[in-house]
Amino acid sequence: MENPVDGLVPDFSIFGGEFTQWWQKLYVALLAIVIVILIANLVLGILRMGAANTGGHPQQQAEARQGAVQAVIALILVASIGTLVGAIFVIVG
């Protein structure tokens, strides 16, 4: 049996140029908001690390460090989302 969806590629231009521009602008705006939130979260984590370090609270310092590391990892993943999606499409083919 032959695969009925073989060679079909998503095409957003079917809805028109205005729709394509709209969803691309929405995507970029959401991405920018997420990046700003992650950067703020990273800065807050670093500030919490410093406050816990000067206050002599090792448990709070470890928790703040973990939060900062998670913010860095999330920021890297969000910043490279285009590359990740492109790689998935290349692999899937």
C-alpha cells in the first residue's frame, strides 16, 4: 500500500500572506516575552544566590543556584528552538 501523505509539506501560505505575517509576528512576540521572563528569572536567581551566600544560608544558596541553573538551561533551549525544530524536520525528513 502506498503512503497517502508521503511528500506532503505544511504550507501556511494557503491562508494568505496576511495570516502568515500575523502568526509569525505572534510567534516572535511570544518568544521575546518568554526570553525576557527567563532572563529576569536568571537575574533573580543570581541575586538570591548572593543574598543567601552573604547571609550564611547554605540550603537557600543551593536552592537559588538550582533555580539559576534551570533558568540558564531554559534560556538556552528557548533561544535555540528554531535550530531544534529545524533539526527535527531534517531528521524526520
